[in-house]
Amino acid sequence: MKIGFGNDHRGFETRKSIIGFIKQLGHQCIDFGSDSRNPVDYTDIAYAVSTSVAKKEIDMAVLVCSTGMGMCIAANKVKGIRATFCMDQMSAEISRHHNHSNVLCLSADLEDENLMHKIIETWLKTKTGGGRHKRRVDKIREIEECHDPRELK
């Protein structure tokens, strides 16, 4: 798969490790930066990466900022993005299987690199679920189109 990666200045220290780990898992990794500790707005990185996922230029993406939350909020503003903030392997697995997440957001301040690697590996290996999970994701798409999801059966 083609996986995007983006970080702000607070996620800079994890950058090389995560990109290398994604490649080690056999995926292509597209680096959206930031490539320095100089302050950058996480919103700009989240938008660039998420837009690339939404346009299907890349398959999925991993974003890292201080808490992971800012990136997650910004990414979810892009139509077609289902970004999730995960702090453990269970939330990573459920976010993929149940919610078909396509952007994973991590915290540079709250998670060490070893845990990040475990979360990333679990998230990338987990398949999306069908049945009720697909139906619910379809309803999320309806909400994005400003339609009432209760009208879908």
C-alpha cells in the first residue's frame, strides 16, 4: 500500500522511525513533512495528507502531532476522511474494522515510538468489516453529503 505520513514540529522526533517502520512493513511511504523542529501549523499538514487520501493518491495515512487530537480534528474536516486518534492496539483495530478509518493520528507526547509502531502495525493489518459496519460507514458518508442517515435502511 501507499501510506502517507505527516507530522508537525512536535512530531518531528518520531518521523524517521515511523517512516522507516512503515517501509519495513513492506509499504511505500510518502513523506509530507515537516522536516524540521521549526513551528508549523498542524492544520496545514493534516489538510495536505488528508486531501491526498481523499483523492486516492495514497491509500491511508499516519499523522503525528503533540497530542494527536489537533491533527485528527483537522483531518476529519476533509470529505471522505475517517481519521481516528488511537492510544493502543485495540482502538487501532476497532477503528479500522468497525469504522473503516483511513487516517491514523498519534501523539508524540503521550506515546513512545515502540507503542506507536505496534499501533501502526495493527492498524495497517486490520481489514475493514462488512455488514453492519459497512452500513454505518455508508451513513457517515450520507452525513458528509448533508443527508439524514436515518433515511438509509
